[in-house]
Amino acid sequence: KAMAEHAVVELHGDVPLSIVRPSIIESSLAEPFPGWLEGFRMAEPIILAFGRGILQDFSGLPDSVLDIIPVDFVVNAVLAVAASPPPDAKPRIYHVASGSRNPLRYRRFPDIGREYFGEKPLRDRYGQAIGAPTWTYPTRSELAARARTALRVTEAAQWVVERLPLGAGASPLSDNLNAERERLERGLGLIQLYGVYTEVDCIFDTRNLISVWDKLSPAEQKTFPFDPALYTWDHYMKDVHIPTVLRMSRQETAARRGKQPTGSTLVKAAGDSVRSAIDRRSGRSDVLAVFDVDGTLVETNVVEYFLWMRLRAQPLEDWPSFMAEMLREAPRWLYLERRSRAEFQRSFYRQYDGLDYEVMRRLGREALNAVTLRRVYPEGMRRIREHKRAGHHVLLLTGALDVVVEPLAELLEVEVDCAHLLEKDGRMTGDLQSPPPAGEARATLLEEYASSHGLVLSESFAYADSLSDLPMLELVSTPVVVNPDARLSQVAGQRGWRVERWRMAPGNWRPPMPDPRSPEYREAVRR
């Protein structure tokens, strides 16, 4: 802009030259209607970040002027200046700004925001009101340093959570850490982008502009208003500009009515819900609903099933040595699980080497009542029934062993594709019959299954909880992330996927250990 001004000043010759310099242009005060705005300008990201609680503090000079001017005032000023060329060949500059005529002090800007959002707060993903922050105006460097430190701490916490075997219990913590990291990254970006504007210690001279205004007749002033003294900032911000920003960003400000859903962490329109998608595809037999099991339908994992079945078949006096052996191997399994789900399964399933296959099948069926149904998610069972009522094909696709997952599939009357161990002389060898259905292998299995059954994956659903399930989720049109781990939670947030929280029925959780006092345990040991 400065180069353009220099060019026209040098080249305008005898042509009268007026240069109009508007300050920060924001939504219209009146024309074509109050709040008219084409695209977000400068103040909108700050207003939204303030209302959302992203900017808990911000830098700036509290006594400086935040110079904002409505767009219709700029248009009217341009018309008036064009109709009043300078009397001589000397260029004349007009600042279309609030300036000293109607200054908006920077300290007043967050005060107005607090007053507005105090009455009409934005809502978080749970429908709760977000409290408006109070700014203390630190220096830009100090604020940026604080944000970077908090971001490093948050990222370190995420690193720890991603590596701990917390299961479904880590999902809320992971979501909160992701939200905090995004808030800090967004805030840091706003500090770097807009911080300089809040430290401008100057006031635009509007005397040339007001001299044009004073020459207009009362009728012209009424038709083409551009004097900044004609409005108050409380009216403009609270009644015109902030409501416009919220409408454009579709922010939720009204308290929700009725019973609130507990399953979802995202505010979604009814048309975007999974149930609506199921209803839209009702009656289609070429639609597949594929479910992971461990962590998605049931709050358990392959280790817990193995523990329960092995302890069930051992005398109580052998439990300590068995548990000690499991604890010795735990660090290695954690490392393998972090590196590759397939590697972990190959390694862990070697614990089954030498075990009687029929005994494990019997124990697996007992585990259905003792473990699976105690830890099942009722919402998952309801979702399977909804898909079946809609005529969809339902498949359990899991890396769990056949001896523990087939009883569940029989109960639900659905098909299952799971892991199988080789047998020799009626005993398990600990080696898998085929590659573990994890990662890309799971996606390949799903594609083959869909092709052989005439199913359309581009119209199908997938439910999963782990980043290792990402290739499977990417194959379908409706991926549903259930109780995600830290890494999948982050991916789901970036891609806008549906995230749902399913929980066990209250009071059902028990440790994965049989009750040694029960008659069933004593009978199993005698066998």
C-alpha cells in the first residue's frame, strides 16, 4: 500500500489526488443492513478466541486506541471525498478512522467482551457455558513465552498418556490434552499474528475527514454518515458486530434444553448423527457395520482374557508365580504394543503354547459371562441392534482369539473375523494361522470381506478405538471413533470424525481374576 501511494503521488500530475486510508474495517453499522460483513476481518478471530476461552490473556497497551471503523462508514467517506477533490495539486490524505473522534481504548475491548459473553456465553462441547477471561496485558514476548512453556508441558503429558496402558480410561484425559494443545497453538498463533496491532501507541489524525463531513448538508449527513462520533462502542460491539461474528461462525450460545446426550463429545446437528446415517441407509443389505471388539464393544483386552482363563485353571497357590512371570514380561509387551499391534499379538499369543485347545474353548465360553458381559458397553450392543434392524450386515473384526470372541458373536448373532492359533495334537502352538488382523492387514481383510459379500464400503460404518484401526476407519464413509486412544483422538479431531463415549453399566467392573471362593473355580481346578 505504501509503495502504491508513493507511485500515485509521483505520477498523478495535474489530476487531483485524494488518498483514503481506513483503519481496521469491520462489519457495517447500518448499510446494507446492520452487521453486514463479507468474510472474517481482523477482530473476529480475537473475539471468537476470547469467547471460547482460547485467549485467557493477551498482550497490548491497555490505554492505546484499537482503531475500528464500520465498512459502510468507509464507503460513505470514499464517496464524500471523491465529491470534494482537493483545491490544489497537492495530494490530500484522509484517515477514515475512529481516531481521537471516538476512541475505543484497548482495555475497553475485553471489558465489552466480558459483558456480552457474561450474558450470552458460548458453549463448550458438553453444552456448558464458557466463562469469559480477564486480561492482564503482559508484554508480547512474556505472553508468548508462557504459551510455549504450557505447550511443551501439554505435549509432554500427551507423550506419557500415549505410552501408558490406560485403555478406555485414558480417552477423556487424551481429549482434554488435545483440546488444551489446540487452544495453546491457536493462542500462540494469534499472539504472533495480532500482538503487534495491540501495541501501536498512536492515534490517526481525522481532521481532514471531519472537514469534509462538516461541509455536508444535514440531508447528506443523514444519507451518507461517516462521522465516528455517531455511534457508541457498546452499541456497535454488543448489538451489531459480536452477534454478526457469532452467526457467521455458527457458535452455540443458548443453553440446551432437555436431557443431554452422554455418548458424544462433539456438538453435531441431528442430520450428522450416526443414527441419522443408519436411518438414511435403512433397508440396504449392501451396507456393512464393522466393529472392533476390545476397547470398542467391551472394556477389556487380550491380556485380561488370558489372565482370567489361566488363573481359572490354576490352583490358588500357583497364582503368585504366574503373576510374577506376567509382570516380568509386561515392559516388553508395552513396548511392542506401542511399536506395532501386530508384533505385540504375535509375541503375546506365544503364552498359549502348549495349552489344551478344548480347555481354552471351554474357559473362553465361561469368560463370556464372567468377563465379557460384565464389561460390555450397553451403547455398543444397542448400536449393533440398530444396524441389524436397518438390514445392515454386521461384522466383528478383531485381533482377539477365537476362543474368547466367538461366544460373543454367537450371542449377538453376527459374523466374526478374528485371530486363530495353530494346533498340534489338540494343543495350541502359540503361532497364528495368518497375520494378525491389525493395521493395514485389517483394512485388507475388510476389503476382501466386503468384496466377497457384495458390500459397499463407501456406504458403510466402522467402529474402533485405536490408531492401529485407522486404515479400517479410512475405508468407510461413516467412521465412528469410540473411546479413542490419545493418538486416534487427535486424528479424529483433525478430520472431524464422530467421537463417542461408551461406558459400562454402573457397578459392573471387576478385576480380570476369577473368584477363588466360588464353586465354579474349585470345579475348574479339579478338572
